[in-house]
Amino acid sequence: MHGLGNRKNELLLAKIRTGGVEVVRGHAEVPGGGPRRGTAHRDRLLQRQLPGRACASVGAEHLFDVRVDGVVAVERNLPGKPHPDTFLAAARDLGVEASRAAVFEDALAGMDAGRAGGFGYVVGVGPGGARPTRCTRTAPTSSSGTSPNWEASSDHRPVLRRRTLDRPRDRPRLDVLAQSESVFALSNGHVGWRGNLDEGEPHGLPGSYLNGVHEVHPLPYAEAGYGYPESGQTVINVTNGKVLRLLVDDEPFDLRYGRLVAHERVLDLRRGVLERTCEWTSPAGSTVRVRSTRLVSMTQRAVAAVAYEVEAVGSRSRVVIQSSWSPTRACRKPGGDPRAAKALKSPLEQEDGFAAGERLRLVHRTRRSGLRVAVAADHVVTGPEPHHQRAARAASTSPG
């Protein structure tokens, strides 16, 4: 085993001597006179050969004030990653507290070590400007090798950000709307919500799912044959309870119209929420700031919730928020199969509907599979006085 390791080291060092190393874009471009820098690693086999030759091949020896390598780690009896001891030793040698230092790592074990050591920033880097795999915070600045639009914690659950820049001409890309709805979807294994916009329009593919809810559609054949299935099963949408329509001075909030000042959506898998912030000016000139937080509970599997806030910007505005419910149509096009098209066109039929005060209830049943789905909701409305609330049964009487 030692012979194999030594042979591997010889080949690696020879490759560095002949071809050098490839520098991750932006990460060697650190101006002089800035913060003190150090390297930390614990490699018993290579000791100082690999780091020294790698730095020399790109002329980076002068960038580091402190080096805690395999030799130092053995002398000080420092355990390697994911233990933070080598990083902490480098910070002590630099004369800086860990909370005021940043760790840049290309390995998950190293990022765990930085987080365990209580460092102020832990940033993951990769070749070719790849996004960091995990980090505890997003640094105020980033080079071309890191992305401020991707964060994550050491439990492998990232935060995805999609930002529309503050430019009046920016519009959501409708050609990739369906893909973004898939990326920003929320699910707990029982209830699933696609990442559709709160106002419902525009959309790529509406989606509200309940595990196991499906419809059966017949599969007739021109000629019967042994083993031919008589029916098929397809997942269907259940009642869409996440639509919140907004009217600003009687004009509908729609990103396709008016002036979109800023728009950002953040999917935080650490907390299991989808957050959205938007500032929009209506065609008549009324500006509002909309914030929403969407949650699918990980502890109460049948519970999902939306917090929706509207703030007038610059001047007073009259706003109306409508919590609208209706059974969603087929979750996708049947793919040209006329046998499935008819069955999936309208798979739900209504059995009960209720709307009074802040509470709504809808009960549907699938036409062929016979599955009953009940959806109920309560609303908590706060705002400046006077504000008015009214419940209507328009949603409950929508046809299945």
C-alpha cells in the first residue's frame, strides 16, 4: 500500500513539474497589502513537496504569510479534516480570531472543518468558476470562481436564488418559466407545490399534488391481446390553494405588464421555504412591494401555508387580495394519446364547498378512481384600518 502511494505521489509531482497546475479563475488575483493569508493542510505522504511545488508553478509563494502543512501538523499533533485544528492553528499563527477569518475550500470535509472551527466565512470553490458546494454564509464579495446566488449549510441543503436585476426592461423569461417552477417547487413527500407565481399568471405548468391521488383512464385497443393493460393511471392536480391575486388600484398585479423594478425568489432548503420579493409599478403609476413566503410543513405533512405582504411605495394605494381556489386542470398534456386526453381533461367533480369569514373548504372526488380529496384553509388578515374582509363562494362553485 505504501509503495502504491509513493508511486502515485511521484507521478503527481512529475506532472506538476512538467505541466504545472491550473489556477481556479479569480482566486490567485488577490491584491497585495490586504488581509493576511495562510494555507493549512495535513498530508503525511507529500509533506511540503506538493503544496510548495504547486505554489511555485504558478508563482503564488508570496501570497501566503503562514503555512501549516503536514510537517507542522505532525509536530503539533494536529488531526486532519474534518477536524478544524489545522485551520485554527493557521489562524493563531496569523494572529486573527477564527470568527474574523474566512476559509476557502474545494472539499466538503474542509468546509465541515471550517464550520466546526467557527470561522466567519466558509466558501467553497471549484474549477472553471463552479459554484460553491456548501457555505455557511455568503461573503460580501466574490470572485469569478464563486457565486453569490448559491448558498448552503453543512447538512447538504442549499439555498437557490433567482434574481431579476433592477432594470425596467427586465421581464421574467417565459420560455423557461416551466423549468423555474420545477426548481422552486416545495414538497414534503405528501403535499407538493410547484413553484408557480403567487398570482397564478403567467405560469408554465400549474401544479398542486397530493401523494397517491391519481385518475384511471381506459386503454382500448383495436384488437384485444393477451397481457394488454385495460387501463392506465396518471397523477393529477388537486385543488390549487396557493393562488393569491392582487389588485392595485383596480389593476391586476402581473409581471408581464407595468414596470418590474426588482424581483427575486429564494428557495431555502434548510428551512423548507420559498421566499419572494418583488417591487412593481402598475401601468397607472402605483408602486407596491410584495413579499411572500411559501411553506410546506415537514412535521405536519398535510399542512402548507403562504404569508403574503403588500406594501405601498411612495403613495397610498388601494389594494385587494383575493385568495382564489379552484381545481387545477390536467397537470400536463396527455402527449397526444386520445385515450388519456378525455379522462384527464376534467378528472375532479365537486362534492362540497364552503366559504364563510376567513375559512374555505372544497371537497372533490376523482371520476374514475373514486378518490376523495378535501382541502380546507383559514386566513389571518392584518393591515391598516379600515380594511374589509369578504368571503365568497365563487371558487367553491367552479366546475370540476
